[in-house]
Amino acid sequence: MGKKRYLSHKILKLLEMFPAVAILGARQCGKSTLVKQLLPDWKYYDLERPDDYELISSDPLGFFLRHKNNIIIDEAQQYPEIFSVLRSVIDGDRDSTGRFLLTGSSSPDIVKGLSESLAGRIATVELSPFKVAELNELEFPEIYSRLIQPKTTLNDFENLQTKVTPSMLYQHWMYGGYPEPRIKSKQNNAFYCLWMDAYFTDFIHRDIQRLFPRINTHNFRKMIRTLAFHSGNILNQSIIARSMELSSVTIKEYLSILHDTFIWRNLSSYENNPLKKVQKMPKGFFRDSGILHYMLKLHDVDDLLLHPSAGASFESFMIEEIIRGLHCTLQTNTDFSFYRSRDKSEIDLIIDGSFGVIPIEIKLGSKVKSKMLKSLKIFLEDTQSQFGILINNASKIEMVADKIIQIPAHYF
């Protein structure tokens, strides 16, 4: 029995509203386990199993005439034609909801199928690896319901509770959230590194070669290794291209592939401040911190804390934890970006939604210095945002300046 996933509630709610729901996410993030656990009475078909693939692909319309409801189709990207068939099946009884649940690892085919064939008929959600509280089987963090309320004030954060400990947070930062290595390595320490080795081999030789058969896998693997030293920073693609003796076009293509397969996140620049000229180059990082630290050959938290990339890694880890948390809510149309003006004013994360604009600064340490708050103060004054948040590893929630509240990282 798998651990309960925070996204479960959202999926069930969406099935009440839409004929179909698609769950996308990285390989091995727990999609198959989730759907079987969530809807154990539904019929389950896995398109990576030859028998199931043959059954559906040989006569897809006949299959759906026999199976009109309560069907799970895992790894749907293996048979892209399924999307156009599903469209006609859904349109035959457009008022019925909660009929089909699909999963898929991102590919050009599944993105095209969902956006073109099933637009308006299917809701799409992203399943990520575990959040720290999720891995430790704790309740969904309170802070996310406060963040998405339009009338939230700083006082609403002061009585937050959490059962996540700093030790849990540091372990999760170090090893990431992929379910199988985190759970099984508790019994066998060697399993974690063996799993990571196999994951990269499988990802490059199965997924990438199948989806992009003309790609140079040697250069692509080398690119992934190179990005370990740029993760969490603003990306100058020209510099990376020169160092690898590849074209900027190739580097841009590789970054797009990594982003679309949920390994890497390209974070765009926040450009909605008319008072300042902003730097428009994107920032990027590995979505799962465990993957980054595996490539940097770090073995434990002590190694990590001494590494030059520790600060950038922690910022990226917390940004991803926050995005994962907000994705589990029913909040829609929320954008995530970072901010850097030409006068070097920087903010790690800007959340922009119907609830307003929330600037967030992230620091690995626990002490607050006045210069840490300078960019937040300027941004709040320029944009008239309601408040800003400083995330660090302090022991308690407290006001650190006018309109700025300190919230320790383990509350997220």
C-alpha cells in the first residue's frame, strides 16, 4: 500500500467535474501506485504491458464501446491515437463526468493529444515526487490554504502549526522525494545510489531515445552533468554552449526536453514591474534535489552543507516544495517566477495569482541580516504587494520588518 498522496483530493474533485483527468509527471514519481490506490475498483490497463497495448490499439473504438466508464489507462503516451478516439467517446455522452483516468510521462505526443484532441474534456494535473511532509505521512501543510486566500494578512501566519522537524527537512533536501529510493533505502543504504544510476540510464536510453530518436545521447548525458553546476542560477545559454562546444540552439533544445520531461524546471523572469528594468534571462534547476546531489557526488547532509552550491540548492529545493504544495490545491492560474532588476535587486520566488503577488526570499541560514530584506522592501514598495515572506531555518515565525514575515522552511 503506497503512502497517501496530497494530490488525491484534487483528482477526485476534478473527476466530479470533468469526463476525464490526466495525471502527468516524471518517471517513477508514483503515478501508477496513486491511481491504483485511489480507485481500486476501476479497471486498470497499462500501455507498457504488451497484452494491454494490443487489446486497446487493435480496436480502440471497440474497447471503449465495451468499457465506457471507470477506466484507468496508464502510460497513455505509448499510444497517441487514443486521444482522438477518447474525444469521440466522451462527446457521445458529454454530460457524464468521472469516466476515465489517464497517466503519462510527458512527451510531444501526450501534450499535443491533451491540448488538441481533448481540450475542454479533460483536466490535467502534475504529480511530483514526495513533499517532505508527504513522505513522513503528515497532514498537508496549513500554510498553503493561507497563501491562496485573497484576504490573508500577516497575522494569519503567526499561529501556523507543523509536525515536520528540521531534521526531516534536511534529509528531504539531501535525498529528494522519489518514492522508491526514499522508502527502500531505509532498509538498504546501497539501494539509493543503485536506483539513481538505473534511473538515469533508463531515462536517457529508453525515454529520450524513443521520444527524440535523432538526439545525440552522449551530448545529452554530458549536458545533464554540466547543468549540475548551474542548477539554481541564472542560465547563460551561450556560455554553456561554448563550454560544451555545442550551439546555443542545441542547449536550448536540451533544456526544453529536460523541462518537458519533469527533470528540470525553467523559471522565467518576473516582468510585471513597470518601475524597473528587469533581467530577462531564465533561471533553472533540477526539480528533485536528490538528483542534483547524486550528480554532485554528495553523500550526506554534512557534505551538502559544506558544498559551494548549498545555498543555490536550498533555494531551488524550497521553490519546488512550494510549487508542489500549491499544485495540490484547487487554485488555478498561478504563475511562478523569479525577480532580478538591472540594479541587482533579486528575489528568489514571485507567486502571482488571483490572491495577489507574493514575493519570497529564501536563505539557508537562520540569522536575519538587514541587507537580506532590502530587495523585498524595494519590491513591496514598487508593486504595492500586501506582504513578503523570508524563508530560512530559524526556529520560529516572527515579523522581521514592516510587511515582511519570517517563516521557517519546515512549515512548507
